[in-house]
Amino acid sequence: MNVEEKLIKDVREEKKEIECIEHEIKMIRERLLDRVPERFSKRDLINAFFGSLTIGITFILKGATVRTAVGLDLFHTELVIASTLAILFIEIYFIGYSRVKNKCQRKLGQFMTKRLFALYGVVILTSIFLVYLLNLNQSEYVNSSMDVMKIVVVVAFPCAIGAAVPSLLKKF
């Protein structure tokens, strides 16, 4: 091998190394600066649970929560559920999907559906947990299982805000 062939081989190797470094820099930039959302995982569910629990416990301990929830009629209960889902939708869209780079590859429907159902499930389970943990199902205002479900729905509303707090903090 002559000197010229050796130099060409060295240049090619250096070029490959530079391309590899550039790719790694791009990945680091996306993770640190652009904060492109990663795939949805169990960790996101655990973070959502603790965020939901933190905000939910604050609101469930207010004395008017149980009385307000028990006093809701069917229309207002459905309105609270719709509002909770709307809040989750907006949080997922603005905290997560708005930062997706390749929207053609990561469709809104797929991105939103799994997160919305998973987070709403976490929010409802957290609300049920808090209602039974604090024995609100035996409150003097509660007369039926429907009243308990109304309390769960009302507590789920602030829990939905708390479920997105870890994602919001991760963004910054």
C-alpha cells in the first residue's frame, strides 16, 4: 500500500467518525434542547400517578369537595368528565405532541389515544384510591355508590392537572 492509498483510507475513516459524532450531537441536541417527547412508557404512568396523587390529595382534603360532588346532577357530572378529558387532551397536545418533529411519522391519533386513555385511567384509579384511603365513601353526605362515583369524578378533575406536571417539568 502506497502513501496515497493510506491517506485515502485514513480520510475515509475520519469521515465516518465525524459523521458518527455529528449524529450523536444531533441526538443530544434533540434530547436536551428540543426536548422531543420519547416513547410512552411505564415510567410516564408512574410519574403521572405521583403527580396526580400530589395534586389530588390537596383537593380531596377540602371539606367542600364531598358536598359539592354529592350535589352534582347527571349533566354536571358528565360535564366534569368531559372537562377532565379536555384538560388531559390539551396537556398532552401542548406538552407532548407540539414538540414532535416528524408529525407524519408520529400521528396525532396514535400519540394522543394511548396517552389519553392511560393518563385518564391513572387519574381515575388515583381518585378511587384517595376516596377509599381517606374513607370518604363513608362520609355523612354519601348515601349511595353513585355519590362515591361523583366524588371520584370531581377529584379526578384536579388529578388530571397533576398527572401532566411531571411531563411539564421534564420539558424545562
